[in-house]
Amino acid sequence: MTNAVYLNHLGALCAAGRGHAALRAALFQPPAQLQRPRLTLPDGRDWPTAPHLGRRPDTSRLPLPLRSRNNALLLAALEDIRPAVDDAISRFGPDRVGVVLGTSTSGIGESEAAFAAARRNGRFPDSFHPLQQELGSPAALLRHVLGTGGPALVISTACSSSAKALASAARLLRSGQCDAVIAGGADSLCQFTVAGFAALDSVSAGGCNPFSRNRDGIHIGEAAALFLMSRESGPVRLAGWGESADAHHISAPDPSGRGAIAAMRQALARAGCAPADIDYVNLHGTATQQNDAMESLAVSQLFGGLVPASSTKGLTGHTLGAAGALEAAFAWLTLHGNPAGLLPVHIWDGMPDPALPSLNLVQAGQRLTQPPRRVLSNSFAFGGSNACLILEATP
């Protein structure tokens, strides 16, 4: 049995669009004006957000506990890879196909609406079921829709959730427990998360501005990204992954970057490559003071200031539990179907922070002299939960 694990097919959507062509266009040539609709909280404050504004599948025929915006986003991502998924289930058998996802919100938005209705009307609406917000709901949805019988689980470690889901899926494949795994993540916009980050003074009033001297926090988005993973050769290989825990603070990262560096080193070792072998780094890049300070220190210590790097959160917002899978999707799109060697643009105000180590942040139109071979993607979460993925183009 081969230990190589491949990301064979990708379905993804976010504020930047849906599908390979739309996402590549947004990544490599982002629009001059980004749309950031504002969400008003009960206290009257409003904040910029990054919702997916396209069509979502109808969930009305699903069992009530599975009906949520979060699951609708997930179904949209599934639609784009459904033929390949159905083929894998047919060839391997339902019990040999697993599901591993990441999320942090699940159906909390439905609970918000239900409690607001209960305050007005004295009862919960018939459209509400408490299991809609259960964190395992996304995996239950895919198992219900697809009829799979293999392992089905959801990882919820805040912003590293779906990066860890891809690593967990790889372990299921390498151990022989599965022949194929549907892996990724989904998170949907809701007042709960916006209010929570606002209470921590971590939300920007105008939108995130990573690594700028003017950075003042995140803005929150929503997304879903799904891969069909297997041991069968595909266009991109999950070459390495690393995971670590800071054990430093409930929300702040270890400022030394020790845990982030450990995760990146572990991913490099598993991929059998050196820092010089990485062609591009997708930064976690949240535009909070502490994360950007920590990450710029960690990346500069490991890679120096030469490797091209960017944060894509200015384009998508911070998609929380979906961010790891979404940014792995961006790495996949950078490696596959990109003969010009274009790189995802770093979206910010162009004002570097002199207090941070200098990084080679990708400018509009920047490209490599040849198609990229390896991309590293970082995901760093509350509680010091760090995950790093290395994706490699298949020769």
C-alpha cells in the first residue's frame, strides 16, 4: 500500500466566488474594490463581513436537524465534485469512504434566529431543531446525502479545524482504514462569531489589512471547501503536514512563534523537503496585532525574507473553521492549472510595519519563472492550535 495521499478533486466557494476559474481569477488578479457587506449586531454596531452571495442548494427536503446555512454551503461545494465522489463510492464501496470535516459555527445561525423568534412569539419556530447547531452536523449531512458508511467526524479547533481535517483524512488513507475520504470544511456567517471577536477587540471596522502598520483586526467571512482524497494519483499530493500546540494562552499565540515553527518543521520533514524547496507560503495572516507579529517572526526565522508569501484573508475574510481547507484549495489552484506561475496576491494597504520582520509579500502580477512545485499553508488557531500543510504538484 502506498503512503502517498492525493487531493484528487476540489469543490470550493467563498466571498471571492465559486469554482476553479472564478477563484483563480480573484486570487491572481483581485478586484480593485472588494465588497464587504456589513452585519449589524443587536447592540447597534455594524461590522464588515465577507459572505458568499451566490446560489446555495435548497435544504428543505433534508431531515430538520441537517437544515442550516452551514450545510447548504457544504452541499454547494459537494455539487462540484459529486460525480467523482459517486464514482469513488461505487468503486470502493460505501464503507470504504470516509468523511472528515472542520467547522466552528455549524448551525449556530439557525439557533440565533430561533431564539429571536421565541422572544417575539413565545415559542421556537417549527423550522428549528437544536441539533442544527451540533458540531457533528456537517459530517452527518454528507453521510446522509451520500450513503457512506466509513468513519465520519468533525474536528473543531477554531481556525485550524479544516487543515487538521485534511491531515486526519491522510492518516485514515495511509492506515488503510479508508480508500477515499471527502475532507475539508465549512463555516457560515452568524452574529455569534462576529460579536465574539468584536468583544475581544479583534474585528476591524474597515476590513483586514494583514502585516500593515495600520492593521486593526479581522473581518469574518464564510466558505466551504471539499476535496476528494485518495491514494490514487491525482494532480496534487498532500506531501506533508505538521501539528503543534502552544499551551501558551487561551486566545493569544506564543509570541516567540515556537509552536508555529514546530508545525512548519514537522510538515517539511514529513514532505522530505527543506525550506528552500517551498515556492510560496500562504500565510495565516489575520491582521491582528499578535498573530501577524508571531507569524512574520516564525516565517522569517524559517524561510528568511525571500520566499513569496501572502495572506488571502483580505479577499475572503477570515472563514474560521473553513479557513484551513479554503486556503489549501487556494494552494491547490496555484499548483494545478497555473502554467504561468502566478501567485495569490497579498491584499493590504501597502504600508509595512517596521516592527515586523520583512516578508516577500506577493504583489499584483507577481509570478514565478516556472509553475510552482510546492506550496506551504499555515493555520494558527485560538489556544495555540497550529497546523501546517504542504501541497506538491504531481509531475
